[in-house]
Amino acid sequence: MVSPSTQEIFIQGITQDGKPFRPSDWAERLAGVMSQFRPGGVAPGSHLSYSPWCIPTTMGQTKCVVVHRDLQVHEPMAWDFVINFARDNGLQVAEACLLPDLPPGTTRRP
């Protein structure tokens, strides 16, 4: 399902048959459950922010969760959980790379 060289996967809130996944806050819920899995482990207050290994975002009008490969390296059962969540719910998964935002007025060069 995911090639071993991929550093990030995007779990998209679109089912295999093209319908939006419900509930509409699924990405925030999934990332909230995964918030304890982070570099350095759980720390006081860490439940108040998302893990850098599992981040909810929106691409266009589609809710997504970006899952970083470091989650698999450090927490294999947590990785299996998110991958199985996507598979069990028939969600589309894309291998990709999340690029940082550019300052206003700049463009990316090939």
C-alpha cells in the first residue's frame, strides 16, 4: 500500500468510491488520538497539540491527515493503527511530501 521509501503519506477524506468521509472532523479526531506519539515521547501538556508525525490539514476542499514515516520507525503499532484506519474506512492514501509555506510574493523554482 505504501512504498518503503516514502517519507509522508496523505490519508485523504475521500472514500475509494469518491464520497466525502464522515464525520467531517475525522482528521482532527484521528490526529488527536495520535497526539501522544511524538519525538521524545509524552510530556506534560503534549495532549494539547498534534504530533509532528500525524498532522490534520486540508488540501483544496478535502480534509487529510499527513502521517510521517518516523511514526512507523518509533511507534510501529501506531503506524499500523493509522494505516488500518485508512484501509478499513476505504480512504484514499497518497504518497507525497509536504512542503513548507513560502513567504508571500515568492515562487518555487523547478
